Amino acid sequence: MQSFIKRFSRARVAAFFIALVVSAGLVAPATASPQAVLNIGYQKGTPLTLLKARGTLDSALAAKGYAVRWTEFPAGPPLLEAMNAGSIDIGYTGAPPPIFAQAAGSRIVYLAAEPAGPHNEALIVRSGSPLKRVADLKGHTVAVARGSSSHYLLVAALAQAGLRYEDVKPVFLSPADARAAFDSGHVDAWAIWDPYLAVVQAAEPTRTLADYASGIAQPYSFFLGAPDFVHAHRDIVETVLRAVADGDAWVGAHRDETAQLIARETGVPPAIVTSFLARSRFGILPLDAPVLASQQRIADVFATQHLIPHAVTVNAIAVPVKIGAQ
């Protein structure tokens, strides 16, 4: 009898301590379900950067049982490589990265678009450079991220100036490596986008040879998704795009606060963020006929120049989703 009492007492003590540990949050109750995770790829200064900085999307998705894992990329092509590999569910890039990705057989889909400002990327030289016009680039080196939005700017600017792509010597570099090569004089020109463009313009005298104000057709930027995730979780995708639409509307009346938030998130000084925000455009767009036609024209340019292995049909990987109050 005494043995039974001792065993019973030990059982009560053990139960007491287990209850204490669980109530203190040191061990999760067995009934707790793991939180789902949405993996978002973003680049500095994009609409997704603002969502991350404000925390509005994290709050909206927490109510649906999702946590957000944010991963920063230096450019669009590596972001879409990660999406194809299954580590990113939703991302945002300029126009060329999804074209290169589709041509390579990557599993991605278009979700929505955003306009870009005519001065948000440029083909630049140092102010003391003897190169005054795009035509002067013949035989010279140009730093550019392969498959990036500025890759299209370079191709289009050369064609506008009567040059072939083969007339220049492209040097494929990430933005950080391109900045070092540009500053040291190891390349003659640089095709680059904001915020990297705004940073270099603030740091040293440069001259713009071409941008989208030079008569080159302005491309769009795009929200993209991993097809399996998009088809299985349409409600989550639409929650993200609604948050983007709300963020775009919020920027209009909160420019200074936007600059401070993005500066804090990216490490870019607020004055520089303010400068590129002033030349940026906002407003998420559906994948309508004009948007898709614009993207198809860019895809055809890359195919004609043999910069992608074969022509692609943009509309084949477009997935219409609801945006805002649609």
C-alpha cells in the first residue's frame, strides 16, 4: 500500500511539473499546429520592400495562419532561380527576368504588373567620360546584370542608336560588382536601376546616355509566383496583392514616411530614397492585353537578338488573379 501511495505521489508531482512547463510556454501543447510559411523574394526599393517595412502583410497573413519569410535578392534573375528551385513562393522583378526564366524552362507564372518610372534606370557613364552618346559605346565595355531590367534598356538603347548588341562588350556583373568596376574605370558604362542608380548618382558625377525618357518603350515590372503554390493557395496570393494595392495607395499621402521606412529597411540614406521615390510610379495592374502585349514585345526583342535560346509566349504563363476590390 505504501508503495502504491509513493508511486501515485510521484505521478502527481510529474503531472504538476509538466503542466507548469506547458503553461509557461516552454513546451507547446500537443494540439498546437505548426504555422504555414509564405516565402517572399524581394529586392531593395520595390513595393514588397515597403510591405516588409510596414508589417501590414505579416499582420494580414498571421490572421490566416501564415508567417512570412522574407528573402532579399540583389537582382531579379537569382530571385526567379530560387522560385524555380522551390524556395520562393512570390516575388517581384523587372520585365526581362521572367522572360529569361521562361526560356530556360523555369516554373514561374505572372500574377500582376506595376508601372515603372522613365528615370528609374539608366545607361550611365562617369561625368568625365569622352562618351557623349549611346553611339559612342561601339567597342566599349558596359556593365549590366544579365537578364535584368537594365539588360533590356541596354539592348533597346543600342538599337535606337543604330548599333547591334555585338557592337559593345557586355560585362555581366551583379550591382555591387558593377559599382566597383564602374568606380575603378574597369568598365566604360553601366546599365543599372534604382536604388543603385540613385546611390551612384548621389555619390559621384555621372552622365545619362539613355533612359526610358529617351523614346524607348517603357516596360512594366511584375509580381510572379511559383505555379504550384499559386494554384493551391489563390486566397493567399490575392491577400498579398491586396496588401500591395493598399501600400501603393498609402504611399501617395505618406511620401516622407515611406522614405524613412524604406531607408530603415534597406540601409539607403533617406535623402536618396526620397529622390528615387519622386521619380517612381505606383499602382498595381492586372495582366490585361496592353500589359501582356508590352511584355511579349520585349520577349521578342530578346529572341531576335538570340539572347534567349528560343522565343516564348508570355501569355502561356499568365495567371489572372484578383487585385484589390476587383
